Amino acid sequence: KAGVTQTPRYLIKTRGQQVTLSCSPISGHRSVSWYQQTPGQGLQFLFEYFSETQRNKGNFPGRFSGRQFSNSRSEMNVSTLELGDSALYLCASSLGKTSGRAYNEQFFGPGTRLTVL
Amino acid sequence: KNEVEQSPQNLTAQEGEFITINCSYSVGISALHWLQQHPGGGIVSLFMLSSGKKKHGRLIATINIQEKHSSLHITASHPRDSAVYICAVRGRIKDNTDKLIFGTGTRLQVFP
């Protein structure tokens, strides 16, 4: 079974631009979560999607948005980029809510490293 | 104070040594994860625990729900174990969002 894939792997943008990152979950997984990792703040939760619906959202400004498609693939968008948005963006997929379990193990993708100049 | 605290922050060991990394948390949780991150960024999920103990090869993870504490043990450590180990809990904090909350990680270096 293929793992979680993220594209692109590396991205360089300038302040004020916008960016879209993509995540393809493991086949059969319906939940996708996004995380931001920076040296200063560590790993922080951005949002979680399940069956095309946003279930949870972290404490990030409205410039950060996402969506999930019917095939469970997810995209994350950051508008009006700031220098502080430079980070490794990770997505993780899981089965989501299943019979008898409210939460299942997450499998992480390799990440997209975004540099904002 | 962080909701998830790890210790130590940095750890060096000689090959073959027994290693313990600790994680304490202050929120109610539905699960606790131990993650491994190598240079380059990729994260591998080692364990997901909600009670008791799990073992996988040379790795052992334990959790004490009453004490809100978990440990990750590596027996017979090897240089390829060098990585950052991150504890994360699934829980709710001030904003009442059900999410993964991460510790700051323990950087382990194992020397031959």
C-alpha cells in the first residue's frame, strides 16, 4: 500500500504570494490532518478533515485554509504569505472514526518545506 | 507551561545502552503517540497507546493514565536510532479543540 504523499516537496515563495499544498492519503483513509513545524514553535495542529468536512481547526489566522475532496485528497492554502510562514508542513492520514474507535493511528507524509523570502 | 513535557531534551548514548525518554502531560487524553523524526523531516509513528504497554522490536512504550506519564525505552541502542523522538497526545486544551498536542521532542544521538 502506498504511503501518504505530499506535493510539492520543496517550495520557495515571496512575501504576499499565496501557496497551495497537496496531500494524498493512504488508500482507504478518510481523515487528513495538517500540521506546521517550525524551529521556534515545534509541531502545531492546523486542521483536520473527515469525509470532506473540517472537523477541527487549530489556532491559526484565516490566511490558512484547507479542503478535502471526495477521493479524500486534501489541499492546504496559505494566502498573503509572511516570512513566519516558512516551515515544514506535514499531513497525516488515518482511517478516521471507525466502528468502536473514535480515533485511529495517524500516518505522516514526508512534508512540504516552504520557504518564504 | 506546555501541556506535553518531554525529558530529556537532548540525549547522547553509546551503542548498546538502554535508553529512556519520558513524557508527562496535563490534559485528559484519548491516546498518546510516540513519533520518530529523522533529519530531513519525515515522521514515523512508532506507537499509539491508550493504556498499558506495547513492544515493537527493541522499542517499548508504556503509559500510566493515572499519573499522566509515558515512557519510551530503546533496548540495545544503535546509531541508526539517532533521531528526534516526539511525544504527542490526542486531547483538548483551552480552545476545546480535539487535536494532537505535541511535546518539544528529545534529540537522541547514539555513537558507535
